[in-house]
Amino acid sequence: MICDETEILIHALTDNELDASHAREVEVHIATCPRCTAELNSYRQMREMMNKAELRFTAPASLRQRLDELLPKPAPAAPSNVTPLTGRRSVLRGFALGSAVSALAATLLVTVVMRQDDQQMIESEIVSSHLRSLQPGHLIDVVSTDQHTVKPWFNGKLDVSPPVIDLTAQGFTLIGGRLDYVNDRGIGAIVYKRRAHVINLFVAQTSNTAHKPAKMETIQGFNIRRWSDRGMNFWAVSDIGADELAEFGEKFEAAAQNNKEG
Amino acid sequence: MQSIIIGPGQGQWLAAGRAHADSATVGRAAMPANTTQHDPERARRFREAALPHLDDVYTLARYLLRDASDAEDAVQECYLRALKHFDTYRGPAMKPWLFAILRNVCRAEYARRAASPNAGIDDTAEAAEQTLWREEQQTPEAELLRERDASTIRRLVDTLAEPFKETFVLREINDLSYREIADAIGAPVGTVMSRLARARAMLRSAWLREQEQL
């Protein structure tokens, strides 16, 4: 990786538009290059300043009213059995958008580094987060093997209360929790250990309350087991075998089910 | 599959829209589309899909046109056109689609301004509005600072050349992903990336010059 390439990719990095392996490659280059480090810092500062400044406009009420008069009158809303999550920001809200299939005559650089689709994008980021968590001092924000310590710790840090379940008896030791970021949004990570292996369980809110059965995938050698339940998306990531990770997921889901009923 | 209903009233509206594009005064005089026969279910779906993005569309219009009243007219025209083409909308993302329509509306407005010698931005009106906008705000010190930054950034963004400004606003202010920007402006993602890099570099040096002068 050279500076010229990095000059463009540094933006894709700060915008979270790189897949995990390229993000790492860029990060590795930046770490060894004072010039690119300075670039990255200065763009981060700029981003921070822009975030603080109120740059958006609000449509005037008169415009809203005019549109309401001009647009044809709507039929009354169809009865919906899904409780709307108004006022609560869905953590991964933005992910549902995008990926319009347009013929993108993108440069080779882009086709190589851009994420393939939204789902894969999230999973790449989840793997990145998992990798970052394995670096020294990054794994756990709250150290506890007690679910009654870990669960309340998340209060006020997330717009979701992740179920924290002690699976020690089932062979997966709860070792703590962590606040992580995926696509600039806070996401809860519950950390378990199986022998010497770390399992990160990421939990994010979703507006879809339907139960979605588990899917297993492998990205960069890591296994990911993904499922949805009661308005939350779960991703369990680890380097343990797919069968063991599946076992973890099943035990977690079973315990969550028991908690719900009990 | 919805059928497209063109009643007499709506035909008139279409004609009005065309006359608009010709004289290129966007918006205001368009016929209310609800005077015509319509499908309430389609209307509901359109409203639910498009109206939540009103602030976003208006924000982009403000940056592209640099004038509050032109922006309002452009947004109105954008929504009417979007409604007209709603049957051919194939998703999945509403926001980039609305932005693409808004861009076309703004193009027409640029053409009108270029053709009319007196159509430049009215700086006094802009200035007056800025003052008004300032007075509405709370004034603790941090707030003032933030506001000064905001108006400086807005001004600097305005000085960017059109394609760079547009890409920058879509990313930083409208919060679109690279792919959504590519869809909205009809350019490859590679172009989005290079424009964004250029825009940020230009904005950063403009900002630094500004700080030196303080």
C-alpha cells in the first residue's frame, strides 16, 4: 500500500466504506507513515467539527403544509400489528437502505475494496470489531462473570438492553461486556470464552420483530452465526469451529427462551 | 401493479408541469393533484415513502440553490415529479431517488438563472435571513461558537465547485453511503470517491486559510 492510494482510501476508511481486510491494510500503512497519520487526524478533526456544527436545514412548516395540500389525499393507514419504534433510533437503521443495483463502472480499485452488499458489509464490520477486540486491552469494558453486573452496565449506553446470559454451566464462560461501534453506531458486545477462544456476541436493535432462524457464515476464517429475535439482531463471532459456535448459539437462544417464559 | 390514472385534471397538471419546466419557474403554480381522480392507497404509500425525507431533500436544495425560496419551490416540484413517476419507482432506497429528481429540478433552475441576467443570488435577502436565523438561537457561548463554525462551514461549502459540493453534501450532511451517492448522481462509485477526496482537501485548505485570518 502506498500513499497515493491511501490518499483516496483514507476517506473510505473514515466513512466506514472499506471491507475489513482493506480497512486493516490501510490502517497498517497509516501506522507506518507519519504523513498519512497526519492526514487521517486532520480529516477526523474536520469530521468532528462538522458533526458539532448544525449543517442541516429543516423544511419550513409552510412548505410541509403546501405539499400536504398538493399531494393526493391518502387512504387511512392499513392496520399494522407491528409496534412502531418511534423516537428510538434503530441502531442499524441505515443498513436497510441502499444497494440499488445500478451498473457501476467503478474503477478496479473500487470493485476490489468496496463491500459487496449490506449484509456482508455489516458482517465485515462485525469481524473487524471482533479483530480489534482481540488486540491487547480492547476486549472488555466491564469485567465480570456475573450476568447481573454486565446487563445493567449497558443501561444508558445503548438504545437496546442486550440479554446477558451466563452459559458457564453449558461450557461457555461469560467474561464481560463491551461497547463497540459498527458503522459509527453503538452496538453491545457480550464476551464469552470457550477454552482459550473468545466469542463476541454483538447485539443491535432492529425494527423487525420477527424471529429469524440462524445463518452460519465464514468471513476471513471467522465463523459468524447470525439470528434475530424480539427486535434484536445477534451476531456471534469466533474462531472456534462452526459446530461449537452453533452449539453456543443454540444454548444462548434456548436460555433466552427460558428467561422469556420464566 | 398500479395503473397510472390520468384524469383530465391530472393531464392539466402535467401540462402545467411542462410549462413550468419551459419557463423554468419551479413549483408554486402547479395544480393541486388532489383535485383529480386518484388512488388513495397509492397516495398513502407515496406519502409514507417520500415525506419522511422532506428535511433531507430541503437541505440538499438549500445547498444546491443557495436560496431559501428557490429551494422551497424546487422541493415542491421534486415531490410532484416523484409522485408522477412513483409507479416506475423500483426501490430500494427512496432518498437517493428523490435526490436524483431534485438534481434535475435544480438543473432547470440553473438554466433559468443563467438565462436571466438579474437572477443572481440576492445577497441582502440572504444576509437578512442569516440574521433572523441567528436571533432564534439560544446564546450560551458554546452555542455561539458552534454556530459561528456552522455558518463558516456553510459558506465554505458554498464556494466548492458544483460536482464537489454536491458529493460532499450528500455524504457529510445527507449521510448517504458511497453507493447511494453514486445512484443519486448517476456516476460510478470511483468518481464519488475521488470527488469526495478533492472536496474534503479543498474544504480543509479553505478552512485553514480562514483560521489564519482570525
